[in-house]
Amino acid sequence: MSQRNPELAPETVNNEQADAEAQAQTVSDQAMVEPVSILGLEQSEKLSSSLNNSDAQDLVDHMRQMDTSGVIDMSAYRGEETMDDLENRYGRAGVADPAFARDGS
């Protein structure tokens, strides 16, 4: 272990951030240049079952569709309050408070 400079405060070095390879910015930079095929969507296989037809869309099919089309399905949040400071950023239909419907933010 290296000696700490006695003139520096002990909190000047954060041991949790000493491993640069595991930091979020390093991991995200690596993710930007790596191919998305490592995510495993291509490695899935459909098993036949008596409950679901093998032609029915499952979660992996839905994720593949969103991945290839570039459109994210946000239907799970339909009807929920936006709780966003910028009320109109995502459309007037999502405005939680009518008082902010025309604030232009």
C-alpha cells in the first residue's frame, strides 16, 4: 500500500473510485463501441409448450422488435402521472397539473 501524503486530507482519495475499469463512465464508454449482439437477444430459442403457441410474440421477440425498429414501447406507463419538472417536454397529454399545461417548459 502506498503512503498517503500527510499534507492532504484523507478524503482526497476515494478507494471506491480507484478502480477505473469498473467505473460507470468507463463501462458506458466501452458499451458505446461494443456491438449490441453481446446482449444475447440472438442467443434465445423458443421452446414449444402447451400453454403458448410458438408463433405468439414473447418478451424476447418484443425486445428484438424494439431493438431493430429503434422505437421503445412505453405502453406500460400509459395513464401514469409524468412527475416531470418539464411538464410539456413529452407532450401536453402527459401533463399532470393543468396549471402547467401552457408554461412552455
